[in-house]
Amino acid sequence: MIVYDEQRIVRSRIGRPVMTPDDRYAGARYPRLPYQIAKRAFDIVVSLVAILLLSPVFIAIAIAIALSDGFPVLFKHKRVGLNGRLFDIYKFRTMVRNAEEVLKKDPELWKQFQENYKIERDPRIMKIGHFLRKSSLDELPQLFNVLKGDMSLVGPRPIVEPELEKYGEHQDIYLAMKPGCAGVWQASGRSDTTYAERVEFDRQYYMKAGLRYDVATLFKTTWSMLVGRGAR
């Protein structure tokens, strides 16, 4: 059973003991302290340098969104982070300002969203939004999430609260990691994969994680973004 509060997800299993990922996944590389220290140092340095180098791109995108559909140019939404802590994820806005109203007014759209948390040919997306999503440029502000420590450069895709149910017996794996800007799922086709495959990618990452593995995944994700693989 999962109980949601304003800041944290409290998890309990009635009738059986709560297990941690370490209990079931002995030998996993992700929890190792030396790796966690190196990973955080890597996150801070790379995200800070990337923000400075990409600042002209940030400004250009913000101006384009403002000219297309006004303000705000940024979008923030609650996501589930490490240990179930909720945080605000930052993105460039790609949808019309009344996107929630449009979604809830259309029963078919709402049903599709509830099933996959994705909508084919989403009518809420602006013209410039399609380009930003296809190129993944809408996700650049997540570098600030990395710098703050809410996210990592590499990790599982950040999810909304109801999606945690889709992880089934692997929920503990997701909750034991920081969500990432890049990851095995992002490098492996994104929307072209099933949710079950996505969960398996996260499990594999928990077992195999390492700084060299992170760098390789970061480059693979960047390549997938450049060619638009699996982006919708």
C-alpha cells in the first residue's frame, strides 16, 4: 500500500516485512559509497559547466516560447525522488497554458493519459513544443535539478506519484535512486519501449551502476536526443 502526503511517499506492506533493495539485490553497485561520492561530484561539475555553456540556448528558447504563447516559459511539476521525497522538476513549457483543462475535458485523452502517461498526437502541445520535445531541449532546465541535488545526470526517468504502482515488486529500486536526466531507458528508445522494459532498464542500472557506466549512458542518451530516437 502506498500513502501519499505533501512531501513524501510513505510505503507499507501489510502482513509482511518491508524489504530494501539490498535485501533482494545483493552485490548491486549503485549503493556503494565511493560511487555515490564520485557521482555527486560529477553531477555538480558537469551540470554547472553545461548551464554556463548552454546559457545562450536557454535564453533563445525562453524568448521563442514567450513569443509563441506568452509566459511562463518554464513548467514545473511534482516528481518522485530519492526515498520517495517529492520535488519540483523543471522543464521548458511545451504545452498551451490551459493544458490541464484541455486534458480533463476530453474523456478519450484522459483515458489514454491514465493508461500510459503519454498521449499520441497530443493536441495540448504548441508548435514550438513539438520541436523542443523531439530534440529534448525542453528538458535542459533539469540541469538545475541536478545542481540542487534533486536529480542526477544519470538515473531512472523521473515519474509522477501514480506511476510508482507500475514498478510492482521493483518499487524499492526506483525509490533507492535519484531520478536522472539521462538513463538506460532514455538511451534505448524512450517512447518506443514498453513500461515493463523501462522498469527492467532501471533494475539493470541499479545492479550495474558505475561512473564509467554513467559516462557511457550519458553519451548514448545525448546521441538518442540528437537523432530524435523515441521522442514524441
